[in-house]
Amino acid sequence: MVNGRRHTALAALVTAGLLWGLTVPLSKLVLDWLDGGTLTVVRFALAAPVLAFAARKHLKAAFTPRVLAAGAVGYGLVIVLQNLGIERTSVSHAALIVGATPALVALFSVISGRGNCAPIAWAGFALALAGVGIVAGGGGGASTLGGDAIVLLSVSISATFVVIQPSLLAGRDPFAVSAVQMLGGLLAALPNALSEGLPHAPAGTTPVLALAALVTVGTVGPFALFAYGQSRVDPALAGTFLNLEPLVGTAAGALAFGDPFGPMQLVGAAVILAGIALSTTPTDGRPPRPRRRLVWQPLWRGAAHRT
């Protein structure tokens, strides 16, 4: 029975990681119809009620100024920046840069005194960031250095948000916190959306279907699955499954969007993955001790925060 529950939890985590990998390519499709700020508002407006209904008995405890403010930055600002970056770069570049998020989370937790790491982990952080630089410098296709820089900025803010998120989740229902933070993100993105004006009619059904998939498959689905799996395994183990996201996004960019994936992108991807592996490798031969302060809740990917 115990093994069965563990296997179910691991399957949920794998599925969540794979689904989050679809958020960048799906956003790219929707951005042909909606501007970045409008997409952020629409995405949260459709996803938040679903999570709020699921956690309706716990919303009052989660509805605090701190949770709202964190959502405004960790959801609203992050997703607006991510969408701006995706508009200016390729799907593959954006997905690979997002792959540096776990290393940035660990790095920021050490800097803030919320975690510790060995020298080999510091080498991993440096490698992951170097990989981002290689990918951004590789160019090719629809990618631009400016777009890559905007995506990296959104990832950096998201990683900071992840570090402080455990203090907001403590004693609260994660679905309720996510719903309230989505509301905060919606309110933060609203001025930007209003400045963009009314959206034009979609050119076809593709962006409409992509939006529906982004809200359900790319937001509500992975949040629910990750919360289920995370509640049944150690946080450190749960976080490793998020490394599936950049791999799925990069593959989607190359296969569905025709993004070039030459030697520079391949080297950059390998360096990012090597950095992530080093930064999460235990050095004493024992499993890493769970860090309850490092619970990963990528609320932008896709909330993206990811998510």
C-alpha cells in the first residue's frame, strides 16, 4: 500500500513536470492573438476560480496582504516579463533559460541564509548560468539577446519568489494560497493589459485552443498534480522532477516551431543540465536532507510560478 501511494505520487510529479514544459510553447501560440499583459490577466482569471473552488474552505486564512503582494510580483510581474521575452525569442531558448531556475533557487536560498551547499554545488550554479549564456549567445531563428535577457530576468524574480514562498505556505492550504496569489498577479498585470487595448479577433482556432490548453493543462493540471505528489514525498525529491520542463519545452520548440537546435544550443543545454546535476548532488554519500524552506511552487510556468 505504501509503495503504491509512493508510485502514484511519483507519477503525479512526472506528469506535472511534463505538463509545465508545455507552457512556453503554448504561450507562444497564444501571443499571436493576445498581448503579454492581456494573456496574463486572462490566464489567471480563468485558472484562479478553479483553484479557489477546490480550496474554498481555506481561502480566508490565505487571503492576506503578504500573500497578495507576493502574487503580484511572483505571478503578475514574472508572467508579464516572461510573455514579453517569449515574444522576442524562440521557444527553445526560453525553455532552456527556464531550466536554470532550480539552480537559481538554490543559489538565492544560500545567499539569503535559508540553505547551505557544498563547493561542488557552487560549481553547479556557475555551470547552469554559463549554460544560459551559451544558449543566449548562440542566436539562431527567432531568438534575440534582448528577449533572452527578459526571460532570464523573469526567471530570477521567480526564483526569489520560490525562496520566500514556504513562509507564506506555512499553515495554509497550497491551493488557497495559489488562488489568492493568482488574484494578486491578475491585479498587478491589469494596468499593463489595459494599456495594450482590446485584443483583436483570433486569426483562427489555434490560439483559442492553445489558451484553453494553457489554462487547463499548463496551469490548473500541473499545480494540482504537483501539490498531490509534493505532499507525499520529500520536497528535495519533488523539485527534481521540474527539470523535465526545459527538456519538453526545447523539444517542442525544435519539433513544432522549427527552432534551430545546433551545436551551440546543444552545448548550452548540456551545460545547464550538468550544472543542475552538480547543484543537487549530495557530497557525503547520504540522501540530501529535506529542506522544508525550499518547497518549490513554480507559480508562473507557463504561472507560469513556473509557471
